[in-house]
Amino acid sequence: MEAPVTAAPAPNTSTLPPPVPLRPAVAPSVQLGFTILYTTLYSVLFLVVYVQLWLLYLYRHKRWSYQSVFLFLCLLWAALRTTLFSFYFCNALEANHLPVAVYWLLYCFPVCLQFFTFSLINLYFTQVSLGRVEKDPLMWLARCMYAALSAVFLCVNVVCAALGDRGRGGSGDRTWNLVLVRVIVNDSLFILDAVLLAALLMFLTRRSHSTSPYLVSKGTTVCRTAALGAGVILLFASRACYNLTALFLSQDHQVLMIDCDEADLRYQLGDSGYLVFGAILFIWELLPTSLLILIFRVRQPTQEVVSFCTV
């Protein structure tokens, strides 16, 4: 005969500590302040690039050139980032639950634009190093190589976004694997472009001054060029280290941003993940792109010997 089951005595509620009220990890005022800061920075950059495009027209520069394409890519990139952060003014939750196509456009496509811009800069310096010969076989080979790298970068991001399980309750393992593939491919291509850029800058520094106007105008030496190239490589290498570290530290394969280059630990960081995401964009996107825009800004024709906008 089984012993009768008796109910456990009710705990003495008078001895339990009062429950701690739930509070957000980051104060709403701090989130709003960072949203205003990010939106303002990208908006200002958008206006700066827009003015640069008008200067191309006023100074009667060549309509289609490396410089004009570079500025158009930067304009589109700044517009998408400004639109993204504008969502956080009203409803931050909506920014993370957008339709897949819109989510990819706002989060992932700006990273693709950044890589396209980086490859364009490399192609320009490649053409300058070859003496600006349009029909040079090596120049055609360089164009095909950078076009292939850009196509691989875009295809990997599109395929990973299409196969991802964001918002569909799919397998976390598959999502994590897709993010791993995307991070490895993206960061490897960024580092490859950085190494090629460093090699081109070193090559141009050792050549005639007439083939490197921007380097000469800045008083560039071999040591400074080497430091610049090493800095670019370290910048994107640190980006790769962060992405891989964040990815492998994610718990239970919970990776939220399948469509963003940064493997952001939103679930682990809570509300502070938004601030981390903004800081990542500031360090690895906004600062490098702003520096490129400053270096390759539109100048009056009388100030240029070999212009970025004439090749």
C-alpha cells in the first residue's frame, strides 16, 4: 500500500526577499542619445557626399569616373545607414523584425557597398600603377579579378540571407553555420583587399612622383605608406577577430543578425547589444569610409595633376 501523498507546506512568505523590479540594461535616454548621434553622423556624411557630387558637376569633371562611382556608392551607403537608425526613434523592435528583403537591404547591403568601395579604390590604384593604360591586358585582368571578388562577396551574403532561419523558427545549427560561412568569406575578402591595397601603395611610393599625386600631396614616404598599409590590414583583421569571437561565444547558437556582417550577441548583451552594434559600425565602417571621402574629396581642376576623377 502506497503512502499517502501530502502537499508540501507553503513557504513562509514573510522570510522571502522582495522581488527585484525588472529594468532595461540601458536607460532609454541613453539609447535615444546614441540613436540621435548615429543618425546625425550618417546624415552629415550623406550631405557631405551629396555636396561632393554637385562639385563634380560645377567643376565640370568627368561624369563617369572612379571618383563619381565612389561617391555614388558612399551616398547610397550613408542613406541606408541613416534609414536604419531612424527606425530606432519610434520602435526599436520593428527594426529587428523587418521583412527579410528590407532587413537585408538595411543591415547587410551596406557592408557589401563598403566592400565594393574598397575594391574600387584598389582598382584605381592598380590602374595608376599600370600607367593608366585602358587596354592593357593586366588592367583587364585586374578588373575581372575585382569584379569576381565583389560578385563572390555579394552572392555569399544573398545566399546566406535567403537560407537563413530568421523569424521562421528554423534550426539554430543551420543559422549558426550560415553565419560562420558568411563571416569567414566576408572578412577574408576584406583582408585580401587590405593586403592588395598595402602592396599597391608601397609600389606607387617607390615609383615616379607623377604617378602618385595623392601620396605626394600628403608628403608620403615609404615608412608612412608602410604604416598606412599595416594599419588597414590590422583594422580589418581586428574586425575578423571580433566577428569570429562573438560568433563562437554565442550561446545555444542564438545568432540574431544573420543578415548583418557583425555577428552581434544581441541575446547575450540584451539592450546593450544595440550600443555595441553602433560602436562596431562607428569603428569599422564610419571612420574608414569618412577618411576615404576626405582623401578623395573633389578638388578644383587647377589643384590636380593626375585626378581620381579623370581615370
